Amino acid sequence: MPSLITHHIFGEDAAQRLPEGLVDGEEELLAFLLGNEGPDPFFVRFRTIPARVATCRHLAHDMHASHITQAFGDIRSSVGHLPVEDERIGRAFALGLLGHYVLDRTAHPLIYAQQYALLEQPGLSDATHEIRAIIESDIDSWILWEKRHVTVLEHHPASDLMRTARVDRVGGTIFSQVAFAVFGLNVGPEEYGAAVSDYQWVYRRIEPAGSAKTRLIGAAERLARPHSMAESFAHRVAESDECASANLERREWTNPFTGEKRHASFADLFEEALVTYPQLAEAFVRGDRERFDAIVGGLNYDGRPV
């Protein structure tokens, strides 16, 4: 989830590789870029009753884990049933969701390989979520500097979640439909916009890493748990082209889901995803299920065969 900056930048780059006119105008671009955050905002939903929180997080988990082609088939169908005036916004949002999936499934094996290695170190066995958050936020800060040459002081992460009320409504309608039709979950269409607002609320309070307010929140968290998620999520102010988490030296690592030995850096995987994305987007827009399924290759958002 701390990878919201990376997903946003991927969306900006991926938009340049789509056919001209497929995503057109400011509002469609906002929908596309927000879609590139995928189901992640649902993980952070908290300002509502516990039952809704649980259902939203269940949806985010389930979408990442399974039924990939079925879910995107339903997303495509949902766009076709939107009011005519919302169809292009819906299509842009859906294409963004596809971008989130492509980057996740390409890069997650590297993230997990590092996470699992660190969990073997003494004293870290109970820090699964925090370690992954630190790795992803580290990559976020690096890629923001490497590609845009700014830090989180000039580019606040919460700004990557900008949208209009219509984008919230259309995105919420799509998620609500796929939640019920594919995963059997009752998620109201209003929950998506609320989840994005919760996501923004969190980042407006914890940035940047090392700030006095972040340390205070972290200290409060550690009264109840051994590690702080807020401090793990927060982005460091990075003005360097170096990033250990990005494996820029191309050291060998093992895909934990397939056993494949690789040397790819995060930059390599980012470019690999950018190459794959237009192919999958074309199959999605054309409704070519056979081609779509072939490119997905049975991989979920983690890059795990399912």
C-alpha cells in the first residue's frame, strides 16, 4: 500500500503508451490515475462501523488473491452498463485498475523475496506487514526522485489521490458490482470514495518519515503493538539515486512463488510492466478473452500462480 506514488507514476507513464484518445481530458486522466491505485484504498478504510471495515478489507484482499480474469471480465461488463455520460470515465478507471494489476504482479515477487529474507533476521519475525511497508515506501521515495526529481516535501503522497465526485461515484459503482458478482461481498458504492478519503487522511498525518508527528504517532502505536505501521508507511525525504530496496545492483534473488532465479532490478520490472500493459489493455478493450487470459497467465496480483 505505501506504493501509491509508484503506482501513480506508473499510471502517468502507461498513459503515454495507450492509443491516442483512449484516455482523453483531465477528468478521464484523473480516473485513470486513481484506478492505478487499484483496490488498495479499501485496505485503509477505517472511519466507519467495524463490519464495513472488515468487508472492505476482505474485498481488497480477495481481489489481489484470486479470480483475476473473472474480476476484470465483470469490470468490463460493469463499464458497459454505466450511463452513457459516465462510460468514458468508467473505461479510464478500469484501464487504470488493469495498470495496478500489471505492476503488482510484475514487481511483487521482488518485494516478497526481500521481505521473506528480512523476516529471517532476529527480532523481525513479528514484523511482516511493517517490513513490506518499509520496502515499498523506500521504493516510492526513490522512484519519485529518480523519475520526477522531487521529494515528498514537494510532492505530497496524498495529492496522488485527487479525483472528482464523478470519479468516486463511477469507481464505487464498478467496485460494488465486482464485489458482489465475483466475490459475494456486499460493498456499497459509496465505500470506495470513503476509502480513498481515509487513505488521504492517513497520509496527510504521517508524512514525512522522521517528522515529530510521525514519531509521536509511532510511540502511541508501540504502546499496544511491537512495531509502528505509521512509521513504516511514511515516506523518507530522498534526494538520491540509490535505493537498496530497488536492487539496482541487480543481485540475484529468487521468485518465492516459482523458484525462478532472477537479477532484475525494480527499474527493470517497472519497464517490463510498461511493455506488458498496452498488450493487456488492448485485449481488455477489445474483449479478447482468450488473449487476455493468455497474458494474465494465471498470475494473481502477487505474481503467484493460482
